[in-house]
Amino acid sequence: MDILDQTAKRYRDTTEIYAALLESAARANATGIGITRLMYTSFLSYGPTFLHLEILWRQRLLDYDDSVKLYKITPKGRQFLELYNKMAKMLEPVS
């Protein structure tokens, strides 16, 4: 289950939003990703995006390069995303 493939209309908890932002940053690879692209790919407006990014940065899940204004995922952020995806897979409804 890819976090970015979910519909934007359903309400998400904070952890899902963090995972969406980290997933977007991970897809950008080494080049980094700007706040506008993060907003579009995670279906958030500027205010909430900025607040969540600040938390992710403080927790060392994202790095921010002020000279080029880009965010990059850290190894700790990749680990969070990997664990989040494993947990989401374990909690999928059994058919």
C-alpha cells in the first residue's frame, strides 16, 4: 500500500501525513524537494505543510538545505518510512 496512492478526501492522522511527506522526499532522491512540490504530492496547504516539515526537521527525519531551499530525507526518515509501511501492511484488512 503506497501512502501517496490514497485518496486525499479522507481524513488522515498525523502519522499518515508524516509518511506522505517523507515518501515524497524519498522519491526526490538526492536532488531534494521543495515545499511546493511537497504540498502537491501530500495534498496539504502551505500552513500545515510548513508545520509538519518543521516537526520532521526537528526530529531529524528530514534535512533542509537553506542555500537551495530543498528538503532531503535522512537515514532516520527512511527507517521511519520503512517501519510505517510494514505496520500499515500488517494492519490491512484480511479478505
